[in-house]
Amino acid sequence: MRARRSFDDLVAIMDRLRDPGGCPWDREQTYATLRGYLIEECYEAVDAIDRDDRPGLAEELGDLLLQVVFLSRLGKEDGAFDAGDVVEGIAAKLVRRHPHVFGDETAGSSGEVLKRWEEIKKEEKSASGKAAEDTSVLAGIPRSLPALVKAQRLGTKAGRVGFDWTADDDVVKKLEEETGEIRRALAEGSRDAVIDEIGDALFTVTMLARRLEIDADAALARANTKFERRFRRVEAELSRRGVPVAEAPLDLMERLWEEAKAP
């Protein structure tokens, strides 16, 4: 039985691919060209999680790990960092930010753990001289995050310092208020106002999801899947009746939609 390959073996394989005489395609890649692959592999791993596909997830995590090793090799070529630095950095960070596990501190809840995590993170930035760059509670959220995910992260960070609604029902009332604002903006005919109010409503829904410990992005993905499944049923029924989708009367489509909603 062949011994299982290790992380070091993967690094060595990547070195061979990038070395002179290696793979022409791999040797042409840059940080910029790998950016898209990194994002794509993240989404494919998430898709495997959503489908509860464990073997698929293992494969996608391997593809994601490849991007980490690939980018680490580019860092090594630049003299900036290598795969060993990446591993050492995250391992040290995990130990440093879990003093209740690897040190003498205690933590009785996940809330305490997260609060201490942020405190240690702030201390680290101060010690490294990065604190002067951005001292905001909201610092550290990637600009390129999808808007829905970013909204939830913003609310979470603000909530940790007490900037939050006191009750879930208050958020629902705020959502009702935002719905009214959308109606008024539509009546006024201002496109910019409509965009702003729809954005406020989406942000408020995301805050409600956050308070209820629901992943807003996952909830929307679930709604997307449900919509697609039902609409495909409508299309199938229209096809059975010989009615082109683009020519189907709205009342018929709505009736078939209601039927498609049945379990």
C-alpha cells in the first residue's frame, strides 16, 4: 500500500511544476490570474457543503488547498513568503487567539471567545504598527466580499460592541418601516431613492438573520433553489400542454406556480 502524500509532498509537486522545465501553463500563472480560480474553488467547496456531498467536499478542499500552495509558491519566488510561513502564521495565530485553550484564561461561552478574539486581534495590530491604518471596529472586513455576506459581517462586528437592536421584533418593525420607504420612493419616481431604500431593506433583513443566527447568504441560496425547482416544474407542465413559456398567460403560470409549491 502506497504511503499517503503529505502537505510537503504537495509543495514539492508545485515546485516541480513551476521550476524550469516544468508545466508551461503553471509557469505562466500570476497572482492576478489565480485570483479567479481561488474564488471559484471557494464557491465550489461551499456548493459541496450545501449539497451535503462529503466526498465532493474533500475533492473541492483539495482544489482550494492547491490555490493556497500555488500562491505560496509565487510568494516564495518574490521572496515575500512561502508555504511554511503560511502554515506557521495561522498555527501561531490560532494558539495566540485561544488563550482559554492554550493559556491560563477561561471562557464560558462562544460570545466570550469572540470578544476576546477581537481584543487580541486589536492588540496584535497595535503591536505591529497597523493600528494607525484603521482603528475602526469594522476594520478587517474584505472589500471584495459579496454584499450580503459583508452586510452580515458588518452587523456582527458592530453588534459585538453593543450597537444593535435590543429585540428581534424591533428589527421586524424596522423592516416594515423600510418597506414603507420603498413604497414612497416608488410613488415619487426616483430611481436613486428606490435603489437606496431596497438596499436598506436588504440590509435590515440581513441584520434579522444575523440576530437569529441564520446565515443570510445560505438562506437566500435556499430560496434560489426553491424558486428554480418550482419554476422548472411550471416549465415542464407548460411543455406537456404544448404552451411555449414566453407565450403562456400570466394567470396560467401563476396557477401552475401554486401547484408547483405543493410538496
